[in-house]
Amino acid sequence: MNRLRHFTPICLSLTGLLMLATAHAGIPEDLNAARDAFRAKDAARLEQLANRLDGTLGAPYPRYWQLALDLDNAAPSRVDAYLKQYADSWMSERLRLEWLLSLGRRQQWSVFNQFDAKLGNETQELNCYRLLARQAGGTALPPAELKALWYSGAEQAKGCLTLLDSWRRQSGLDSTAVWDRMRLALREGRITKSDRLDAARATNDWLPAGEQLDLRQLESIYNSPTSYLARLSEFPKPRAAREVALFALHRQAMLDPAQAAALLQRWQGGMEATDRKYAWGLVAHWASFKLMPEAVEWYRLAGDTVLSETQLGWKVRAALRGKDWAMVKEAIAAMPEKMASENTWRYWKARALAAQGNLDEARELYQGLAGEYTYYGLLASEELGQNTLNLRESYKPTEAEVKQASQMPGFARGMLLYQMDWKFEANREWLLTQRELDDKLLLAAAEYARRNQWYDRAINTADRTKQLHNFSLRFLSPYRDVMKLHTERLGVNEAWVFGLIRQESRFASVARSAVGAAGLMQLMPGTASWIARRIGLAGYQQSAVHDIDTNVLLGTSYLKYVLDSLGHPVLATAAYNAGPGRARAWLGGKPLEGAIYTESIPFDETRDYVKKVMSNAVFYAAVLGDPYISLKKRMGTMPVRGSVSLAPDAQ
């Protein structure tokens, strides 16, 4: 094992820091000190440091912090001056958003209108304040937008609740409309004691005094629905009692769908049709989430009840596992237009049409997806019979373009902050700067990031191009000598491992996740120690997990272990993210098409992860010059294997 290889990224980082210190002497120290002064609310010290940083790339930060110390009382002229002076910094956009929210809370509508502008990080609360500002100016509000806000079970900010309360009073909404909103709130939300009002608490205040729910009772049911349900001999009749019973049934379905279904079968004779169908929709959703085959029949019992987007998505997944293509098509047809137009549902609609013999309609949908460099784009192309991956001619940015990108203030500031390990701020500066760039400058910026070992920005920026592409930047392959050493020794597909690392860490060797996974291959501490013992790596210590050779050795060895144990790369990929036990359990004890298995993974993160890793592997094979293996072939059919012994972190 070549130990010199371990020091390469460290030396590069030190070189970058040396260049940084030469070009921006004193800025990192002053910025760190200014942040400390802001946190300590030391206005005098912050002013001193802000004066020193004026005229430098770091200037937007202390000047923002000065305003943030007392933003509600800031003079509009000071805010306006800041927004104009530092328009090329992410902090300007952040200040505008916070200033608008402050003005909205204080109902300063004339000033609000002066500062309002389209932002990259629009929020629902901001849009609600915009509507309130229009209302204050005498403009009629759009009923469709207000209705969509009203019939939403999601948690809403106070500004939105203020808007809805005003609309409720003016439009004369009756208690039936309030109860309908309450039902959605109880279906979608949580009953908490947080300072931020959830939809259920807010809606409860709008019910007539004699009909309001006991929120303490709802909190108790949320935590333990079984004891409440045991006291009900039949489904109650009054509206308030019905909603509480349905909420309890919903909570029970989350815990045990079969038990909830048995209870509902006892109740349903005494239920109105609308309540009965609604209840079956609740039970079917959680049954499909738990991959129970009964979910298909329970969705049928839900009939024409209006399902949420989440429920419709899981109705499709249940139907896919049950090979009920008619239900797949039916569920997608019931989706809102925006949801149905997503690549996921366009692809599965095409599959359903093809399965039912509607080949021309299916082909039209496949053609709309084919050519996109995505998971569904690859699958659609292969359904059309395209058995090669035709990557468009790569564009290589010129030196002049790379220099131009490096001198753009947002990119230069982002690089400075990245070198300071201010990763969040660095990413935001970079994202703001790249927002309106053409393909050539995007690729130049990606190359600038690559040269400075900021691999995640290089990949993400190259990923944004529309017409000109550079797949060597989009699918970077640093540390390839290390990768080949271990993948060839273990007989693991190199393109697959690159695809996994691209998704795990974007090749940041010092990356650490919120749950403690570390290094290029994001190994959990217990898994790293377990696999080190399994392969006989003598003297392994946890501090070595960021060593590139060691991390790749352990990561590829663990990946090889789960591949051999589970028998398929898709299962091994899911296992790498969520644990071998879960990956095997999601099969349901029978072979399953890889794409259907992946689509029905209950964890959003893991589902997206498997799709991206497996499609990444196809692109990496093309970039690395490997023989073409179609995504459909890589996905294959999932086999059923025996039990797998688990690493300590795996579940």
C-alpha cells in the first residue's frame, strides 16, 4: 500500500491555503473574529472588524451581521444601501428575505412593496405576506390560491394563518369548510407543543366554541392510539367525535395497518360512505408504505375518495408490486398536473400503457424522457431499444473562461469561504453566482472548482448545463489509482463504486454526515471497525477513516460483502445506505424487478440514492471507457437470499 498517496489531498489543501493567505491576507482571521463578535453581540468590536474588511471579499458578512443585530429597527435606507452594495453576495438575498419577513410581521406594507423582489429562496410565508400586502392595497386576492392554502394539511407560518383567518372572515366560510381543513390537518400534520403553530391547532381556533377538539386528547392519541380505540364500541356520529376517531385510526394504521384494517371492518357498517372511503385511504397508505400486498385491495375500498399526493404515490407503488397496471394508470391520472408531469410518474405511466397494449402512447411518453441524462431518461431510452449511451460531444472550457469564472466575486468569495471551512456559506455564494450563467461559464466554474479540489461544486455546477456538456466534469473520477487497486482486487465494478462515492460524499475525503458517517465512502464508525476486523486489517484506528486508501479499502470491502450476501448490486446499494436487514426485508420474500423494488423503497433518501447510484454507474462506465451495460440490465431482478449478519451500525 503506497502510503505517500495518503498525503496528496492534504498537500493540495495546504497549497490552496497558502495561495489563499497570499491573495487574501488577514481576511479569514478577521471574518472568524467578526462572527464571534456578532454571536457575542459585541457591536463595537464588530464595527471595528467590518471597517477592516471593507473592500474585501469578506465585507458582506460583518455588514450583514451589523444589521441583523437589530433588524426590526433598521432604517430602510441602510438596508437599501446594503442590498445595492453587496448585490453579488448571497448575504444580500438572505438580508432581503429576512427584511421582508420582518416587514410582513410588522405589517409595514408600503415599505414591504418597495423592497419586494423575486428571490431564489422563495418561502410560503413570504408569499402569504405578499398577498396580505396586496389586500392592504385594496387588490382582490386570487380565490384559487387562497383555496389551495386553505385545503392544505401542512404546517403553515403565522403570516399564512393571518391571511387565511382574514379570508375566512371575509368570505364567510362555514364550519363544514373548517372541519374539512381540520381533517386534512390531522391527516398530514403532527400535534405538537411547539411555538410554531401547526395547522390543526390553528384550525381548531376557527371552529365554533362547542365543537372545538380537546388538543390534550389528540396529543395522547398521537402517542398511544390503541387505548383510545379500545374504548370505542362503534364509530361515533357527531362530527368532532368522528374526526377524533379517524385520527386515532390513522395513528393506529401508521403503527399496525392490519390491526387498523380489522377495526375499520368492524366499524364500516355504521359509517357514512365518505368517512369509510377516507378511512380506507388512510389504512391503504400505511399498508403500502410497509409493503403489505393487502394495500392494493384496501386502496380499492377507498374508492373515489380524494387522496393526498403522498397517498397517490404510494398507491402507484403498491400497484407496481402487485403488478396491477390498471391501478398504476388510475393513480397517476388522479395526481395533480404538476405531480403527474414529474419524470417518475411519466415513466411509470408509460410502463402501464405498454403493459395494457397502448404502445403508441407509451412510446410518446418514453420519447419525452429519452435523451435526459437521468435515471428515468436512461430507462426510457432503453425501452425504445437504444442499447448504447450516446453522450453529446464534450465541451472543454478555455483558460480564458476559467480565469473569468475565478474572478467573479461570488465564485471567488465562495472559494475563500470553502478554504476557511465555512461550507454552508461557501455553497450559497456559489449557487447564487451560477444561477444565471450560460453553459460555457458553468463549465468554466466547474473546472475552477475541480482545480481547487472542491469536487462537489465541480460536479453540481457541471450538472446544470442544458446544451453543452462535459461528462468528465459531471462524473469526476479523482483518486482513480486507489479505486482501481481495490476494485480490481475485490472484483467489484469500478463504475458502480464511483457512482456510489459520487452520491455519498462527492469525493470530499473529510466529509462527515450528521449521523457520523465519514470519508469518501461515508462509513459509520461501527461498520468501519467491523469490516476492518473481518478483512484482518491490523492496527486499524477510527482516526484512519479519512485516509483515502483506508477508507476505500474498507468501503469497497463492505460493499463486496453485502453484494455477495444479498446477490445483486441494487440490493447491495440499498443495503449500503439503509442496512442489509432493511434491504432484504423490502423484497418481501419474493423476486422483484429491480426498478419496481427501487421505486417502492419506503425511505425517500434511500430510494433516491439507489436510483442515482445505479444511473451514475452507467455514466461512469461511459466516461471511464468501460463496456456498456444498460441500466435495465444493471437493475435486473432482485433475488431472494438467506439471512445476513449485520455490522454494528446496520439495521
